[in-house]
Amino acid sequence: MKGLVLAGGHGTRLRPLTYTGNKHMLPIANQPILFYGLRHLARAGIKDVAIILGPIQEGIREGVGDGGDFGLHVEYVNQGEPKGLAHAVQCAESFLGSDPFVMYLGDNLLQSGVQPFVDRYEATHADAVVGATPVPNPQAFGVVETEGDRILSLEEKPASPKSNLALIGVYLFTPSIHPIIRELTPSQRGELEITDAIWKLWKKTGKVSVLRVSGWWKDTGHPDDLLEANELVLKGMPAQEFRNEGNIQPGAKIEGSVSIGPRTVIGPGAQVIGPSILGSDVRVGPGSRIGPYCAIGNFVSVNQAHIRRSIVMDRARIERVHLADSLVGRNAELRAKHPFNEDIVLMLGDSSKVTL
């Protein structure tokens, strides 16, 4: 079995904030979103993976390399102009050959990983296993309508959904999907829709299994989704992954599960509340408080500031503000001329500078 990971701008969704890199490399608990999917594939015993690159490729090859760090062998396939998920599969057909494969959208996070998809396939020998879960806004997703084990309809982002079951961004296909995709015509959006391919496969063989996923699932296409995913991952991190390799100075206070990277300094009177994670070479000055549910990148400076439930990326500087439910991009600066004690919520892009 092989893996197919889509990364690099395949759809029409907006970026979650003004981030100059690839959104699949945005950090969740200080790890790029894409890395979680790669690890899930490796844990399911999949070794050979192709990453489909769209037009936005920054950081992917550099971060993933040949896949050895994940226990994988990774190849790269350029999709070029994004023409839909089914088109991405078509671009990788020579890599996939006659093997069944798991397709994983790189901006998805799935608590249960991909092993349940492999287990369902091995139990049923279906031509496809598609994951689904109830959502409050099904019109934003591909929607499947079912009656028992029978699929009644499949639609991509319908204006009037017939159910609240959204297709999540993980699928398992056998090679029988390839001739179906070759016969597809573009949708009104101008894309080859994977939902159309699944529906045609169901009509042809009747062997498509809908897997109701257990645990949480996040499609991290918007800032609120990123923050919620960060919170969920931090909550679920095992105790052994919270390591203190920093310098906790006298008078500093650490509460709960906190990971502190090398050469990070927590100054006198500063407080870090878990679950939170701080990267390497971070400076947390006196009077600062971080957490809970914070992911602070590398080389970040926090001085006389309070931060909670936020993601702060590498080399950002935050001074004299109270920040909550926020995303702060790389090399961004947020300062107040005088102490600003009311919570503020910001989506601050890379290299932005804000003075209050």
C-alpha cells in the first residue's frame, strides 16, 4: 500500500493568515501540520509516499526531504495548476501503479490517524474507504448522504446539504479509481472533483465503505481551526513529550505539562502554564505569563506580556500586551508603548509590526 499526501495549494480555500510560506507547514504544537499526516501514514505501515506539490511549495522539500526522518521513502510530484483532488491523483498515477493507496490532505489533523481506514479496507476489500463525520457547516465540505451502509448521494460543497456528514480529508482507494478519474469532466468550479469520482465508483461497483471516524478531526483552513487543533494536540500529548531543556531562573513558575526547548530562558517572576510548548532560544522576561494552550516557536522574545491559547511563530517579539486566541507570524513584532492589560485578539502576519 502507498501513500499520497496533498500539499502546496490544491484547492480554492483562502490562507488562514498572511503567511508567506506554505499553509501545510504552519505549526501545530511547534510541528508543521504536514508532519502529523506523514507520521500517521508511517504508523499504519505505509512506507512509500508521494507528496503532490501545488503552486505553493515553500518549505516542503526542505522540511520533509527524502522522508527518512519519518520512516518513509518520499517522492515529489508537481501538479502544476491546481485542478482538483481527483486531478492530483491523476498526476500521481504512474507512482501509484497497481497498489491501493491512502490519500491524505496535508492540512487535515485526525486524532485516530489512518490505521482505521487500512483496517476497514482489509476487512471489507472495498474499492474505496471514505471517512465522514458530522459537522455543523456541511455546505463547506463534500457531503455524503447514507442509509445504513448504502450511499444515497455525494455532493461537493452543496448549497442545500442533504445530510451533515462531511467527507474528511483522508481516503483509501484501490486502482479501480484510476479509470473512473480518467473519464471525469471538470465541475462548475473547473476542477476534477474527488466526490464525483467516488460517486461514479459507487454506482459502478457498489463497493465504497463509509467510515464514521472516531475522535476529533480538524480541517485547519481557518485561524480558529488552527487554534483549536493546537489545543487538542497539546491536550493529547503524552507526558514523555513534555521535556524541560531550558533555564528556569529563580522565582520563575512552571505549572502543568510544559515543554521547554534548549537555551530557552524563563526569567524571574515569569510563569508558564501547561499544556504549552516553547521552542529553543526563547526569552520569557520577568512579569510575563504564557499559557495555557500556547505554542511558542524558536527565538521568540516575550517581555512583560501575557499570552494564552495562541500560536506564536519563530522570531516574533511581543511586549507589554495581553494576547489571547491569536496567531502571530514569523518575525512579527507586537508592542505597546505602555502596559496594555486588556486581552486583544490578533491574526498577525509574517514580518508585521504593530505598536499600540
